[in-house]
Amino acid sequence: MKVFGSRSLIWSLLVSMITFSAFAQDAPTRAIDQVAGNVYRFQNNFHYALVVTTDEGVVVVDPINADAAAWLKNELTSITDKPVTHLIYSHSHGDHASGGSVLAEGASVIAHANAPEAIDGVVPTIRFDDTYTFESGDHTFELTYLGPGHGTDLIAVVVRPENVAFITDAAAPKRLPFRDMGGANLDDWIEQIKVVESLDFEVFAPAHGNIGVKADAADARIYMENLREQVLSGLRAGKSVDELTTEITLDEYQDWMQFEEFRPLNIQGMARFLTESGQVN
């Protein structure tokens, strides 16, 4: 009986260790890191939200999801005793815009005019068409519509005096676009990046990837234009998508984030867009 009991104990410990290990692997990576001055980025795995503390309160761009927003709300006490006064939606896609109800109570909720009537149950209280500027304490927030492309309600947020731009999905410093770019109108997407380039800012804080500078936006556009040119040339030469995926190496971007994973998918997505939009013939 003693031997059986000992083996049972060992087995129970092993099961507990395996269970804990699995939980630890699934636990999200979360942190609040300073970008500049009173501007921070909140990390939830591979997604980032923007957090700005002002004399009047906290301005958050994107809740990400309900669990992430709850974690953020609790952790904000480590950097400020002020409440959330503004919740801004960069756009309405679910991987950035879910769970807003956790942060929206008592706050002004801002979204573009093209956003749905309610975003995951939260109804924006302020909508705008092209630009919208507001002040909170000693900070100014400049919101600019980027036009259609990646979604139809995507905006950029520039925070002053830190001169930080928060850009979601349209571009990121030295990082390839996500997978096959979701079937978006990629010509319009390039135009969205041009709008980002027209803005006045210094620090490029993306919703995915590393912090960069304004020049990284131009590099992202040039990447898209190079990709478009090479794929279109290959398709017009009668090459298959498989051939293009092999031949278009994009070696000059091999040090960019997600290069190995996303290069073939970017090519396939661009080929699909150019074909479906009738630009090949």
C-alpha cells in the first residue's frame, strides 16, 4: 500500500507539473512599456494598444480584448491614479476592438464615422469623418482617417508633445504585412500608408512589432510597391503563383520581422488582388 501511495503521489505531481506547464505556455505575454514621456504601449502577446496618461486622465487606443482590457485597467494603477477618460478605436476589427466595455464606462468613446453602430457592444459617443483633435490635460491628440484599404474605418493617432504616432495594421517598422493581407484592396492600402507619411510625427509606435521612426512608414510603402511591381510583372509574363512564390525572393527585406513566414503569403495575397481586380491583362 505504501508503494502504491508513493506512486500515486508521484503521478499526481507529474500531472500537476504538466498542467501548470501547459497553462504557463498559454498565458499571454503582457506588459506596459514607456514609449516616450507619458506615452506607453500595452502589450498583449503580438498586439499592442496605446496608453497615454495626462493631467486629466488616461487615454487608451484599442482595448484589444476583454481579458487584456481588464488586465490593463488593473495595472494602470502602477503608473497613474487617474481614470480612463477616453477610449479610441483605431478601427473595428475584432482582434483590436473587442472588450471595450471594460474601459468605456464614464469615458468618451471615439471612432471613425464608418465604424459600426456598436463595436463589440460599445456605442461610440464621438464620430468623425476626416480629422478630429482634442486635448486632455497637457496633451493633444490628433486623429486622422487613413481612407479605405485595410478596412474602411482605420485611423492614425498622433500624440503631442511626444510626437508619437500610433498606427494599426497599415504599416509597421521593418515588419512584413500580416499573412496574405486579408483580401484587402492593396492599392488603397498603399494610399493609406501615404497618408501616414503625410502626418507630422517622430516616433512610430505600431500595433504590431517594434517601435520605429517616421521614415519606417516610407519603407513600408516602398516594400508594398516593390511587391506589387514584381508580382504584376510575373503574372503578366504568364507565371504561376507557385513560380512567383519561389522566384520573388525579396532578399533586401530578409532582416524584417516575419520575413520567413509572411513572404510567400504576401506574394500570394498580392497575386490574388491583382488578378481579382482585373489588372493582370
